[in-house]
Amino acid sequence: MNKSIAAFIVVAAGIALTPWVADNYYVKLATFVAMYGALALSWNFIGGYTGYPSFATAAFIGLGSYAGALFQNAGVPLILAWLLAGVVTAAFAAVLGFAILRVKGHYFAVGSISVVEVLRLIASSWSGLTGGGDGLNVKILQGGADYAGRVFLFAMLAVMIATFAVTVWVERSRFGFGLKAIKQNEDAANMVGVNVSAYKIGAFTLSAVFCGITGAVYASWIAYIAPVDAFSILTTLKVPVMALLGGEGTIFGPVLGALVFVILEESIWARFLEANQAILGLTIVVLIFFLPGGLLRIDYRRIGRRLGMGRSGATGGAGGTAGTAGTSATSATSTGGTGGTGSNKDGRDA
Amino acid sequence: MLEVRQLTKRFGGVAAVSNVSFELKAGEIVGLIGPNGAGKTTLINVITGVHRASEGKVLFDGRNVTAQQPWQAARSGLARTFQIVQPFPGMTVLENVVAGALFAGRAASRAEADRAAMEHLEFVGLAHEAERPAASLTLPSRKRLELAKSLAMKPRLLMLDEVNAGLNTGEIDRALELMRAIAARGVTIVIVEHLMKVVFSLCQRVLVLHHGELIAQGEPRAVAKDEKVIEAYLGHKFAAKLKTMDGAAALAERAQEPVQGQTLGQAQGNAHG
Amino acid sequence: MLTLQILANGLVLGGLYACIAAGFSLVWGVLNVINMLHGSLIIFAGYLTYFAWANVQIHPLVSLLAVTGLMFLFGYVLQYLLINRVVKRPVLTTLTLTFGLDMMLYNFMNVVFEATPRRVTLNWGSVSLGDIVLPMDRLVAMALAFTLTGVLYAVMRASKAGRAIVAVRMDSDAAALMGIRIPRVYAMTFGIGAGMAGACGVLFAVAFPVTTNVSGLLLGKAFVVCVIGGLGSVPGALLGGLALGLIESFGGHWFGPQNAITLGFVLMLLLLMVRPTGLLGIKGYE
């Protein structure tokens, strides 16, 4: 796990240094990396650790965006508005979770997507509050583009760091162990004394709060929100894909996935504007078939051996960084990994 | 310690458990027997909160726990094993037991849970497998893992649902020793069994279920001679025959011997056929 | 009377919804795969119908059979080659995969066909039954939709392939032991799902403008109908479709048209909490 934390610090430092080593374009890009990193880490609580495939991310982002915008427009100081938006989103998630976490798997997935749709439709028709389809304008931050760019970069970075810190806590705690048990066998977890309802709602709420804050920061950053962007089905799909790309159920996987995804999106897909959605789709298809456990679960040593590079190689560390307490159990390598998990083989979905 | 009053559980129109009442005192080892489909597992499920009772009450240490969730039962000291073992497949053997220690077992920290888990693994003889994935164990080992997990839950009442199904004679003997050792630690045990050898050698008292009803309870030998019990297992015709032959006593004795792995259930089958 | 008109509108919509959902429900119930492509397949067929009509003057009702067959083949191959490999995986994987495939199809259609609405104008006028006025094209679409759903039901009950599909739905292990070739059945099921989507697309093109913008909407309807009516059953899709059609029609009248759709989703969420197996109580996979 320490390797994962070190890797995260490297990424966070990289993001933090951007304003001094590159121009505004890269600052913006780094802000997106931080944002998606926070979102993917959030999803990881309910989707990765607990095994409930949530597609409600956009619902929380959108709700946070509108809450943050409304608080800000009402005169609440910026950072407080963001935090309050997080609280509102968390409360919503707790209530929703109480209802929707009773069902699993497919039904849960479908239910969670529908929440996004319902919220979007409500935002569109409740024009009195939300400005309806025209959207809502938010006060622009004073101080010029460079200054604003840096403020929002560090704001998003702060959210990502906070989410990561909570992730590390979850990974090590009794709570996290309970979530993993629920993912493996919910009835058995219940039997050994895990309060499964409370734990699930807790994970769901955790998955929402940082999405809400992120949404609020985003609304302030772009200074405008509208239903279609705030409650975007595309976003609600991209975020789990990022977590899957890096490795769900791990502490660094979501961040890695967000980083790789944003870079791919900028460098490849933006070039082919007309076909970028298709290319994204193709990437997803390729990911599902060739990277079932994500980047962190690839057996780099085995690939290295096959390519004739001999023992390990620079990336050998990645195989052991998964730091999970057993999400990929099948045929651990005989060297037996750290902490008894040896998760070196690309994990098959449980 | 445990009091069950007029407990009934219906699924649709069928009563799987019907008006069952009994009491358990601390330190007892009680057998729960009955033909297949008698409702033994359902009874355990209702007591531990997996199913909600349709009627009746369950009292644990005087508290009404009828509507409790399984995790609440676990935390208050009621543990059970499953007929079809339910491990956490992606976790190691050790982690499986840690799960029991960490939650129901109220360990103060992960480190304490790890220590307790290793102790329990040693107790059941699985310490050398601690780091292996639980999914890779053989069936007898899985049963022992299930046992270790329930012990880690620090149960005061342990309900074992056919822990011996699928085991050979030698393994059964070892299991028997384990269970005596557990009882010696002060745990009250309810054991659902088909093997009369186990029931007779281990249990002080036996409860007999048939079609969801409690048809007899008492000392093993007395129960074995009970007409209703014989009829339940062997069927009406054969039971009538047996009465005239005074074979009841002979049957009770015969039931103690393992007939090369044949259970009383199989004897029942032979009798009908 | 206004109520009758709303009722009639609801039934017309309901018939179409039932048809849309039937194929989707089958795939979900049998393969345990949520086919996110379903809406786009309908629109794709709609486009084929439109262009056949606009460029080659083939009447939509004539192209119905050809389009259905084409889509069936497309679905069969897609499943056999790609989706079959992930059928056993958890829902996150399969849903994401079909979503990814959907994005590719969607983009393709936008680029090749363009999103401007295409309308097959048949000029059939309207039909009056007492106080009720219904556009003829929608009436025909509804009638055909019901017929199609009925045909599917008959096929499932009577044909060997249909019985095999039902067997796999009930217990795939037992079916395999009986000698049923599961991958073939899966491919057949997906093919039928795609074929139904194709047929729906033709009918849709008869009564409504065809544009990629509504493919998500149609998928959403399919979701809701499945939860209302239950998975993997044609009667369930019928019941659910009619129920949704009526709810939207009456809901739209009482709460306003844009809120009608919201109502459907909210109902679905409520049902998920209370009775996820649907009104007919048919269990889907978890």
C-alpha cells in the first residue's frame, strides 16, 4: 500500500506544480485530472469496494453543482458553498441509498441511472429554482484568468487529496473490511455481524459527498450550469470506466485511470472530433476485453518475461501495489505477495 | 438462555415451522433431528433472523429478539454454520476468520482480530493454510473454516447445521472431538444432524422435528424409542410392524453404529422401498 | 370525451412500448445482459426504413421483413463474436461493454445519417371513432406492434428454438445438461432481441420522426417497462408497456407533458424498492 501512496503523492505533486511549469492549457488539463481523480475515487467506495455498480455519479455531481451555484448566488462564501453542497448531496445519497440499496446488481444499476434522468428532468422543469433548460449563471471569480485557473486547480486538487485520504482510511479500517466482505458474499457478511444496510448506505454516502463538492467547484469554475451538462449520462459512464481502467477496489487505481483517461481523451479523441465518441466506445470495448482487472492488476513481470526482458523491470512494482485485501484471488503467484494477497494475475471479476 | 415460543414460519401457504416451543439452558449440547425437509434449517434461520417469524417469539437471555437482523443475532452471541458453506471466496483463510473476529467477535483492532483468528485456525487445525485463498480449500477444510469463523464470533450459542455432511468416518471423529472441545469451553451447542452416532455420543438432549412440528424432545435413547419419532422416520406401516416385533430397542441400538456411512435418512429410504 | 382520447393515446403508445421492451426484456432475462444498444438499434432500423423509402421508394411495410431479418443477423453475429465472451461477468462489465458499443453505433449514425429528424410521410390522415381521433399511421404502428408481440409470444411457446430459450432462462445449467447449446441459444436470443428492435424501428419510422436524439429515450422506456412488467417474459412486456403508455398519457394530461416521462421513472424507482420483480412477479437475475 505504501507504493500506492507514494505514487499518489507523485501525481498530486505533478498537478500542483503545473502552473509554474506549463501554460494555462495544461493547468486546465491538470484540473480535469484532479477532478476526475476525485470522482473516480468516490465511485470506488460503492462500486469498487462494495461491489454495487453505481451509475449515479452524475446525479451527485449535478446536485452538487446546482446546490453550490444556488448557495453562491445567495451570497454564501465560496468555500462554504462548496462544502454545503457536499452536505446536501450526502444527505440526498443517504435517503436515496436507504431506498435503492435494497436491490443489487442489475436492478441497482438501472435504478441508479434513472436517478440521473429523474434529476435532470426535474432540473429542466423546475425553472423557478434552477432556471430550467436555460441553466444557471454563477458569479465569476474576480482576479483574472490565471488567478482563477490556479484557484480552481488547487480546489480540485484539495478535493482529490481529501477523497484519497478517506480511501486510505477505508482500506485500512474495519469499515473497509466490512465493505469488501459485503462485496464477496453479502449474506455471509450479515452472518458474521456486519450491519450490511448501514455499511452500504455509508459507502453510498461517501461516494456522493465528494462528487457533490466536485460538482459545486465545477459550477463555480465554469460559471454556468445547465441540466444536460450537470446530469450527463456520458459522465456517469466515464467515471466507472476510469476506475475500471486503473483498477477498481484499489486505492491508486482510480487516480491512475483518471490520469490515463484524460490524457487519452485530450491527445487522441479530441483530434478526431467527429468520431470521438466512437473512439471512446472502442476504447471501452478494448478495456473490457484486454484489461479486465485494470492497469494495476496486470502481471507486468509475466509480460516482461515474455518480452525477454528478464526478471522484473522498471514496472515490476506495479504488480504488487494493488494493496487490496483479496479482490483477485485466483491463482496467486507462488512468490506470495505482501500481506497475503499476491494479486499479480490480472484479476477476473469475482 | 434461549427460549422459543410457538414459533411458526410460513412460506406462501406452507408452514415450514409450526408452533415450535422449547428452551435451551446454557452449557447444553442439544441435537436437532428429523427427516429431510422437517424444517430444521428453517428453524435456525428464523432464530438467527434470516427469515422473519410468521408467529411466535424468540427470546435470548430474556430479550425479545424475534425481529432481529442476522448481524444483530451474531453480535449478541448467536452464531451458526451453514449446510452449504458460505466463505468469502476472494479472501484468504485467515481473512475469513478475521471477519468473524472483527465484527461479531468485537475485536478492538485489526491486530487483535488477526491474533484471535490465528488461534481459532490452530484450534481447528487449519493454521498452516492461513494464507491460502479460501476458495481453494477442500470440503472438509471448508467445514473447519466455517467452524473457525463461527468460533471467532465468540458465540454463546452455536448452531451447527450438518457440519458433518460429506465427511468420511475419520473426519467425523475428528469433528466430534472438536465439538466436545468447544462445549468444554462453555459454548452452548445446537447440532443439526442425520448421523445418529454423532447425536447419541454428543447430545444430552434431542429435539425432533417432523413436518415443521416438534414431535418429541428428551434424552436421545428415550426419543429413539418414541413411537412418533419412529413413525416419522420409518413411515406408518413399518412402525406398526416394529411395534409388534419389539424392535424399537434394537433399532435404537443399531442406530448408534455407523453402517458404512449410511445415515438414518438412508435407512428410512430403504425401509420405504 | 377527453378521458377516452387520453386512454386511446395511452394504448397506442403502450402498444409501441410493449414491442420496444419485448426484445430488450428477453435479452436481459435470458442472457443476464442489459443491452444498451437497444435504443440505437431501433433508430438504426428506422434510418434504414427511411432511406429505403426516400431513395428507393420501398414502402415501410414492405421493408419490415427485410429490416427485421437484417437486424436479427446483426444481433446474432454481434453476440456470438463479442458479447458471448462476457456473458458470465458481472453487470458492471456487460453494461459498460454494451454502452461502449452503443456509443460506436450512435456516433456512426450521427456521422452517416446526420441527426436531423427524418420523417417518412405516408399521408394516411386520421381516423375517427366517436369522439376519439387517432392518426392512422400511429394506429397502424400500434396494431402491428401488438401483432409482432403476439408473434414473438407464439414463437417462444411453439418453436423449438423458443422452448430452448425459455429453458435456458429458467435454468441454464439444467438446459445444458439436456443437450441445449447455450452459446447458440444466447446468440439466437440476442438476434431475436435485435430483430424485434429492427421491427420496432420500422414501425417507429411509420409514426414518428427518426433521429438519434431519441435513442436514449427509447432505451429508458424499455428499462421502465421491464421493471413494471417483469423480465424475460412477453406478457410482462405487454403489461408493462400498456401500463407505461397509460401512465404517460394520463400523467402528461394532469402534470404536463415533460413531467410524464419523469413520472414513469419515478414509478420505476418506487417499484424497484418495493417489488423489483414487476407486477407479474417474474424474477430477473440480481
